[in-house]
Amino acid sequence: MDIMGFLRQRAGDFRCPVCRRSLADCELRQLAHQGPHYTVQVTCRHCSMAFLVALEVQGGAEAEATPSQMDPISPDELLELHRQLRDFEGPLTELLERPSRRD
Ligand SMILES: [Zn+2]
């Protein structure tokens, strides 16, 4: 699926965690893609704050995935990612290569 197109459509539903303005015209950059997992960098046009959004496309094969099968991205999740990034020191690549843990 066109994950970037999907995010572009949805971006206007969310606000920048820093300046609280709409992310409708934010800059989107896909950093990583492994199976159903996507990592996208979002950069606010207004204050230039950049943060990562981690997405998992549900429902099996990509070709069968539709936006309705994805969990909505909540502003809280964006905020949490922002907090994690703010406290993180080191290269971005190190952050992306960290194994994710699920409890
Ligand atoms: Zn902003």
C-alpha cells in the first residue's frame, strides 16, 4: 500500500506536539520498512520539530492492507515518541536499530 500517501491524507488530523499547529503540510520521510513495520520521520513545517512515527500495517500481506485496517495514530502516541526522542542521545540510526520489546 501507499503508506506515505495514507499518512499524507491523515496528517491533517494531528497536531505538532511542540507548537500544536496542524501537521497537514508536514514533511514525511520513510526511514525504514520491514514487513508490516514502517518508520516514518515527520517534520513540522511550522517549528521544524522532527519526530518518528512507527506504524504496523495489519491484516497480512501489504497488498491486502487498507487504511481501515490500521490502528489510528493517536496524538498521545506522537507525544510519547517525542518524549522518547527528546531523551535520546545518539545517532538516529542507533535508535532505529534498537530491537523493540513487547510485554
Ligand atoms: Zn510544530
